[in-house]
Amino acid sequence: MSNGIVASVTRAGAYEPFDLQVARGQILGHTTVSIFGYQASVGTTSIPVWENASTYTYPTSATTLTMVSSSASDNTSASVLISGLDANFNPLSETLFLNGTTAVTTVNSYFRINNLTLASAGTSQSTNVGTITLKQSTNTLAQINPGIGRSQSTVYTVPAGYSFFLDWVEVNTSNSYTGSITVTYKVQAGDNVSGVTRNVLQQPFVSLYSANRITDPYAYSQKTDIQWQLSTSSSTVAAGVIVTGKLIQNNNTLTVPGG
């Protein structure tokens, strides 16, 4: 007797697009990465598109971090999933419960932070009420703005043993096509193996920028710090960035497909 649920075609061995299979976790060693950034006041200084209108400072060593909210409503029922890397650039995560405006300390020591996601809200709340910050001493490494529920930052580090293959970038700004302001898009990649930092791309545009690399993905190697940055020729603009790609595990010893 039918339950009215239509099964995926893959259950019958039929073809399904590779990208969809990756997103569904069906391809070993492959993960879809989606990065979202927003900043209401991008100015003349080149910055990653994140919660603060400022440059980003990486930690120089792996340490425990402190998390706090600006609102007491983000009480001990609220928790945040921290996704980052350890001192060896290996993936590391934990779910940390908040205590309102009282700072709490992570269990793990982090060298990089890639994402914060609200896992549970405070009592009688559906999202975070205050600004949630994750800091190493006074240096903010990640932030969730009020009512957003996740960090929105174009700062990402490729884990050890993996490569990140960029598929798509889209930048939308509040800049007018009839104005005199130019926006510059820049990708900065810091290779922690060689110690070299490179500006992979610099591209001026006016309001909207997009790059489709799906058929020819751009590869970033393991332990690379990537920042998708913006700056203006004058004044400030609001900007949102979408970055998508695939994180693929490196394995040079395979002798057969899928082996």
C-alpha cells in the first residue's frame, strides 16, 4: 500500500546529477561548501565581507575561545555549533551552550573558525536575540548578528588533507549603476604551507559581480586561508556574497575508482 512518498531515483539505481549526490552526502570524500557573507558598510579599505566593517586577524596559535551574547535572553538554553580547525588544520567542532552576557569558554582549542550556527535558541525564543561573538582574547574570530542565527562571513580555511574547488561566486551590492562609485572584488589566499599570500583575482565592477567556474573549478590547496574581499572607490555600500564549491579529500594512493 502506497504511503504517498515518492522515492529518489537513486534508490532504483537510476542517474542523478553528481552535484546533487554530493549535496546528499552520497559521494565519499566530497562535501558541498556554501559560504555566505554580508556587510552593510563596505568602504574604501579592502575587507572580507563579514559582520564587522574591518579587516580580519587570524590567531597565531590554537587556544580556547570565549563566547558571549549581548542579550541575557540568549540564556543557557541557547547553544551554538562551532566549526573550525585545530592547530594542525584538522576539522574540529563542538556545540557550546551560552550563558547570556556571561562569557563561556570552549572545550576545544581552535586555530581557525569557519562557521558558527545557532543550534538552539534561548528560552521562549526562536533565534538569537543579541549579538553573539566568539573571541580569542579581544580579537573577534566569528560573530552572529541579532536574529540571523548563523555567521555570515567570507573567511574560510581549507582543512588539512583536503582541497577546495570553487564553483560559483556572486556579489550583490547596493551601489547604483548610475553612480560614480566602483567596487573592487578581490580574492586573497594565504598558503600556510609555503607561507605565501597571493591575490588570486582583482576585478572592478559597479553593482553585481558573478563568476561561474562549475565546468572549470578553481582549486585551493589544503591549509589555505581564503578571504573574498570587497572595497569601494569612495563612500560605502551594502554587500552580500555567495560562494559555493566542493571540499574534496586528497588521496593520491587510490588504484581503483572509489577504492
